[in-house]
Amino acid sequence: MQKNISAYEKPANYGDSTDGEVRPIQPSTAVIVGHDNTIVSHFASGQMLLYADIDGTKLPESEQIQAEPDTIYDMASLTKIFATIAALRQLDAGSVALDAPVASYLPDFAANGKKDITLQMLLTHTSGFPADPDPPLYDKAYKTVEDRKAAVVNHTLIDTPGSTFLYSDLNFMTVGILLETVTGKGLDELVKEYTAPLGMRDTFFNRGNVEGSAFAPYPRVAAQEFQPDDVMGRAQPVRGVVHDENAWSLEGVSGHAGLFSTVADTAIFCQMILNGGSYGGFQALKPDTVDLLFKNFNERFEGDEHGLGFELNQYYTAGPMASLETASHTGFTGTTLVIDRPTNTFFLLFANRVHPDRNWSSNNIARKALGYWVAKALGRKVDFPSM
């Protein structure tokens, strides 16, 4: 499996390239697979720091840094499922309700036709929001984090709430703001309230976007993209601070992006879910609440099956392991999480596929291929995924 995954770090025609060039799809990756409460595979390959510029000029070998099994990756949108667990913990506590209007917690949210949007709609991407805030939150018109959060709360819709599915970062930006309002705590605190008791020591937000060696985990963090100087003027390549520009503009903490972790740490998260919400003596969620992660709330939107926070039955994520009982999610930086309840199995692939440039390629083939190898290991007769 390790040899096959590392093949994707070499230039080859793995699919359509945005610039017509043949590119590797990811410079490094870390993988972990768990089955029946046992880690059955855990490895890393490639270079977590490889390139000197956005054009793909390689650093001298002496300056390249090898990926290790404990390399820390920017999780990007995997943050959404951690925010989901934080929200469901408030559901278990009776502080929020899935069918209650978001405006009952955030009165200003009712503006622009949003008074009937519920927490469930946010968690299943059926609110009617566009994919991203417009203008982006890093626009220079916004002077403070409070201005940016107000822009999210007051944002307009493009569809009638509940009428369609559209994956939107705005949904989970709103979830984060809602939780902070209800609890009086930062989202990073709320996530740590359950990750710390689970024993997850390498899962965190970088609040304040602390750069370089001033951020203690920095030496273990994989490099991300080289970004144009006119975006935000931050250190290049982006490394140790969140890659997502909107999350960066929210001081590195948001419900849609911002978390960093290792595959080993996130394996604990996956096992907690397979255990019905508990791990190591700590009950993070009630078992009935865990069931909501695997319940298809989007039956009317074929192809966009969704539990709370998690996608269901998504081949691009899980390959041949995809089913309505398989919960998964991906992150823009190249991260993947899959939990297959029927076989008591999970698998994670973390990568920094945007290093040096987000436009080089997609790593969906590596995601699907990992699902293929897991399915084969479980004794299934499956075909290798197409590109």
C-alpha cells in the first residue's frame, strides 16, 4: 500500500491538469487504516517541504524535509466535522436544537430571508447559501474580525432554504459563530473540550496565525501553497498557519477550516465515532447522537447524501468502500477521512497537494485508490478506480 500511494508523488497523467502539464498530485502523504479497534497500517511518504517556489522548483535535497507518520497537516474542511461534533455536544447538553431557527440564537441572522434556516440545514448544506462569502472575508473593506463575522451573519442567499443542496463554507462559518454565541467560548476551546479528554494531543487551531518557529509545532507541519503577494502578504510558502484565506482572516479559527492534526490523532476521533461516541473512558457524544452522522437527511437530493456534517456514499472520497453507511469528508489541502460502520473500519489520507500550487492537480485518485486497497484487504472483489 505504501509503495502504491507513493507513486502519486511522481509526475504522471493522473487526470486533467489545469495547466496542461503532467504533474505529481501530492508531494507527501500520511496514511492510517484502522479495523476492529486495531491500527493495521500507518505510514508516510514523500517530502512535506519540497518546493522553493510556485513554479515547482525543487529545494536542494539538504533543505527538503521528509514526511513522517506524525507529520502535522492542515486539515482544511475536515474542520467541519470537528465543528459538527462540537455542535452535537451542545445538542446533547440541550443548549441547541436541530430544528430551531438559527435566528433564535443569532437574531441578526434573520436578515435577508434567513429567518427559517435551521441548524440542521447548516449541517447538511441545504440552507440556500452560496459556496463562499462574497466579497471574501479577507477583502480590505473589512477592518476587524467582528466586521467579518457580521458579514457572515448578514450574508444573502441564492436559493430558498431547504430547496437544494449546495456545499458552502458559509454554513460552517455560521455554525462556529452560533456555538461561540451560545457558549461564550471560542470554537477552538469547544473542540479542545472533547479532543483533549480523548487524548488527541496534536489537534489544534493556530489562533492568531502565529508564524514560523514562534508556533511550537511548526517544525512538524507540512508546507502548503505559495500564494500571490497581493493576497495577504503572509510568509511563503504557507506553513503552520491555516491555508484557507477566509479562515486566516478570522484569526485562524472558524467552523469551516483552521484545524491541524496528524492521522494518528484523527484515528482516535474516528474510533470514538465507531465506538458510539466514546473512547478511553470519555463519552464525547451520546450513541443516539452519533447515529445522526450516518442518517441521510438529504434523501431528496440524489447524489448529495448527507448526515449531520458528514457526506455519505461518496465514491470520490471512499472509492469502492462508499455506501450509505460510510461517512466521509475531504479537505481542500488534500485530506480525507472515511468511517465505514458496517466493517468497523476507518481510513485517513492526509496530504499537502496544494504545495506548491493549488492548481496543479486533484488527489481524488489517491483517495479512491486507498478505498480500493482497503476494500481488497476486507476481501471484496472490486475494480480499481478510474482516473
